[in-house]
Amino acid sequence: MEVHTLERLDYDKFLSLLANYAVTQLGKKFVRSLRPKKDPTQELKFVEETIELLRSSESLLPSNAGSVDVEDVLTKLNSGSILEPQELLRIADAVAVVRVLKERLERLPDTFTMKMLAQAVEPAKHVVEEIHRCVDTNGWVKDEASENLKEIRHQMRSTLSEIKKKSDSFIKANKVFLQDPICVLRDGRHVFPIKASYKGQVKGIVHALSSSSATCFVEPDDFVPLNNTLYELREEEQREINRILRELTTLVRQNVRRIEEGLNFVATVDSLHARGLFAIDQKAIVVYPSSRKVVRVVQARHPLLDRSRVVPIDLVLPEDKYGLILTGPNTGGKTVSLKTIGLFCCMMMAAIPLPCEHGSEIFAFESIFADIGDEQSIEQNLSTFSSHLRNIVLALESASENSLVLLDELGAGTDPVEGAALGLAVIEQLKRIGCKFIVTTHLTPIKLRAVNDEKLMSASLEFDPETLRPTYRILMGVPGGSHALEIAQRLGLDETVLEMARNYLGKDYFEVEKVVEEYQKQLVLMEKRIEELEAERAELEKLKQDYEQKYQELKQKKIEELDKELKQLYDYIKQAKRDVDETIRSIRSKKDLASLRSASKQFENHVVKVKQIQLNQEPAEESQISIGDTVRLRSGDAIGKVVEVRDDRYIVDFNGLRLEARAKNLVKVARKGTQVQQAIHAIKPDLKKPEIDVRGLTVEEAEPLIEKFIDNLLMSDFRIGYIIHGKGTGRLAVGIWEILRRDSRVKRYRFGTSSEGGTGVTVVEI
């Protein structure tokens, strides 16, 4: 994905925020390097799995993950220097982190695709083992590092032991000459503190004098050979240690590529971990690129704004429209809305979760062109208008039908008449290109074009006429005014000046503004009523779930009553819910007040009827019944045949559905086969083929149809059904499997075989 002028979308600022969620410095650097890519689907799947692990409190990164930050050591290694023992230990610790992380990923269930990240990593385990064999945790090169070093240190210990014995003898024999009865080191040689007045009494080499000259540090002649031997052994020891460190450094250098691949693996997982933490903290969701050329964000929040104050936006640019013209007052949030859309596109294509709600959908644009904010180039002697025009020229020259163009304040910065004409021409050219575009403007001719052009959409930032302040909510389908006079009034401009401005604008202008304002008010009222209907629909949904649970209990536990009234209520609530769903969709598409009133009245009738329905719990009398009798449930119409008696209970076969009932809940009926068949037929649906086609629908649209399909399967002779959803991006199939997983009536489900339609079909067994 190609993005022009990323800085105008605050993309790098956002990455700096995201990097704070990373644990390692390598991870932070990786996050800051994230860029939109052509197809982020696989990486988005990794992010989704990471979020799942984090929500289940599954530990992924080791507690010492910060040990992988060894860039300074690798830099020294590349310079050709020999690594010190502590630096070698840091390399070993870093490789150990890689090994632990690889093992943790490999232990994940097979359903986690992020396991593949570990497959390409092969930690340099032998390097760690060799370093730990030679160097202890304190950075001391061990005796066992080589046989030569072991022998040298053995000789050193023997020599020191001999020096110790001789020192004890010397001190005992020369106490009178010694300033203190000790042996000390001077320049690596063992010497004794002799009183200056007795220095001639001890044969040896004077190495130093005390500051007062009262003490001479003398190396007796007998100690010279031993000190010489010890000095030579220490020199030999250091040469051997340097040789060992050189060999270890060479070993690290030979495996540096594997080590760097492992570190990059940790950085990659850390970046996924950071994106997962961001998603949980910011209540963000994973949005996969859509194959439909649409932009839809639901309750989108710009991640750089204060979460406690930001107003979420809802914005839609449908598949059948080229552009959206966004209008409204200054300080109303138009620029922020534009940046939010552009930033969300980049974030999604960089495999970053979006802080919005489910239902959001964004096309996988191949390129984005953004001209947002004021720009004045002093170095190039360009005015703000010239800078904007340069960005527009780039977009018109380079954009394709799979591009997104974002233009802030189109036509501004010059004469309004000329600016409007230029803006209209730019819009027409963008339409010819066939790309998607979102434009903000204050210019009336551009607003009117959006209203009159069926390929364009209008939207505006809501303005509260009572408080004279913007609400920052986007009203789709409604052009908005600039409200310059209202804002000026709020900021204290003299009323005389405001009155003169109103006179200059003229009566016609205010008539148009009045119509637009009334349109906005009606839309707000309609949206509020839709919210109320949504709440009432949720209440109906809860009722439906409650009664569905009771209905399932009746079937699964084989209790004695198949309550006809309960089933009728269950079917009625499902139909009522479908009616409400259809009404809400109709209102949203038409925004018709008459439809709204009609739907509201119909919904109230539903609620009254539901409240009036009560379950029949009337007791029944016992009767004499035997095997082979035709019976019906006292509180229902279904007719069946008694096939077995168990103590005081009877097993009744209702056309394959066997229920257990007490005698008092059964009524004998005449043996009329036709009546039995008619009764059985009455509860069977007219299901000629056990399949349903939901291709082209969203998951939300398909759910009620699939529930009805499962109902029909249960009441039919079929036990296996076929749900045709197509292959596409796979999102519909995933949603359908989630619906089936939640449905306790479904035994199992799978993709179809090649002869059944492959992964474009889900086979369900009830």
C-alpha cells in the first residue's frame, strides 16, 4: 500500500504511542517501523490470536525478554573487536530468550496460526552452551574453559601456597624489622613493610616507600624467584583467557545471522504483543480489509485524542458512491474526522487494531493521497493555497480507481468563487478516475453539488443551536452550515456588526439555512427514535432467548408437556423481532418520518400482544392408557403413539420425536390415521431442499435466516443441511461458524467436500 504524506495523518505520532506498549527496545523499534502493506490479512490474524491469549492471561513473552536488547554488543562484534565475558553472557541470555519464546509458541494449540512464526527460527543453542561452559554467571572465565588454563591456574595456586608458607616463616623470624606483621602486594609482587631504620637488615629489593618514608616495602631475595614465577603464570593465564574469548567471539560471529534472526523473531512477537495490549487498553478491534469498495467506521475514536473527551464518529462512504462531502462549522471536527479515516486505513493495512466498534468495514486501498491542514512552505516560497494545490495535482496525476483521496477545505485559500469552481472541477475529475474521496468544505456550490449528484454523499458536523457549539457528531446525508455568525456571537462579536452581516447575506440565504437546520433536527429525532427501537429490539431479543431456552429444555429433557402456547409464543417473538429488524433497516435507508410512526405503532401492538400471552399450566386428570394407543398431550395438538411404558410414565412417539409423559398429561384419541398424519403435517415446515443461500449478506443479516433454517430442519425429516456462503474473504464463513457454535441444537458442522461445494459451503448436522 502506497501512502503519500503520512505525516499529515499523524501516523508516526501514533506509532510512537503504540511503541510504549512494547517490552523490548527491539520491539519498540519494530513498532515504529510498521508501514501499510499490500495484504495484512495473515498478520491481522496473528494480532487477533495475540489478543485472545492476552485476554486469557496466557503468558507469551518471557519475563526477561529485555535481555534481547544487545544491539550495542552486535555493533562491537561487527567492528571486529573481541567481546568481554559479560558481553558474551548478554548474547547467551538473548539467545536463551529466543529459545524460550519459540517453545512457548510451539506449545500453542494447532488452531493458532502464529505458531508458524516459530518454525523459521532456529536458536543458536550450541553458542549458549559453549559460552556457559567457559564463563560463569559473574563473568569469570572458568578453569574448565581449556586444559591449558586449568594447568596454569593449578600452578598458580601451588606457587601462591608456597609464597604463603614462606611469608608466614619470614614474618615469624623478622617481627622486629616489620612495621606490620603482614605480606602485601605492590605491582603484583609480594613484599613486606620494613621499618626504614632496619631496611639494611633485610636483603632484597625496595619497591616503594610510605608517604612518611617511615616504611619501606621490600621484596626479600628469597621471594624474587617465586614472584617471578607467579608473574609469568599470570601473563600466561591472561594470554590463554584472551585466546578463549577470541574463540568464543568467533563462534558468535559465525552464528550472528541466526542470532539476528532470533532477535528479529522476538521483536516481531513483541510488536504483536504491543498491538494486543493496545487493543485491550483502547477497546480496539481487528478489522480485516474488505473486498467491497466501502468505508464504514462505527464509533471511531482517534487514538491520539484524550479518550475521556473524544467524541466517537460514525461515517459511511457506500460502495455505490464515489465521494463524501463533509461540511459544518469551524472547530467542528471535520479535519479530525478526515485524519481519523486516513489513519484508520493506514493502521488496518499495517495490521494494527482500530479503536472502533464492530460493523466497521474498510476497503483495501492500494494508495492514499491526503491534503490535510495548513501548509506554507517558506523554503519553496509557496503559499498555503499553492501547497494545497501541489498536493491536489499529485492526487489527480497518480490516483487510480483503488485509491482513497482525502482533501481538507477544498477550494479554500483563494477567492471563494474561483475556489468553488476549482473544487467542483477537482471533484468531477476524481469521479472520472473512479477513486473514493472524502472532501471537507465551507463553499456552498460544493455543498449543493453533493446534494444534487447521485454519486456523491453529504454529511455534516452537528451544531447545537441552543449552546451555539459543535457537538462533533457526524450527520450522514445532511449538508451543514458553517455557522460563522453563531460562533462569532458566542465569541462576543458586537450585535450591530452581526446584524449588518445578516443583512449582507440576504433573506434567501437564511431560508436555505432554515431548511437545512430543520432537516438536521428531523434527522436527529429519527436517529433517537431508532436508538429507542434498537433498545426495544434488544428487550425482545432477551425475551426470545428466555423462551427459546425453555423450549429447548422441554425437548432435551423429554419432560411431559409439549406446550403449544409456549411454542406459539416462541414463534411469535421471532417473527416480531424480524419485523422490527426489517422496519429499522427500512427507516435507515429511507429516513421517512411516516414509516417511523407506522413502525412505532406496529411495535407497540407487538409488545401489548406479548404481555397478554400466558402459559397454560392447568392440571389434568389421569386416564387408563396402554401400548399402541393413539394419544395427544392434554395442553397441545400434536398426536402420537404410545410405544413403551416405564413405571408410571409413557414413551410417546410423535413422528420420530419420542417424549416421556405421565398418564395425567395424556388424552386418548380415536385411531384415525388421517388425523394423525394431518396433525403431524401441521407442525412440519415446507422444506423441500435442506439448503440456504446467504451469499452477499453480512453476518448480521444472515443470522436470523440461519436460525430460521435450523428451526425448519428440526421440524422436518432432514437432519443435515447446507449453508451456502461462498468463499470470498472468509469473514462470512467465520461468522456463520460462530452462530452454529452457540446453537445447542447443532451437533456438528464442517466445510463441504469438493463434491458438496468445498469451503464455500458449511454442512450442518442437527
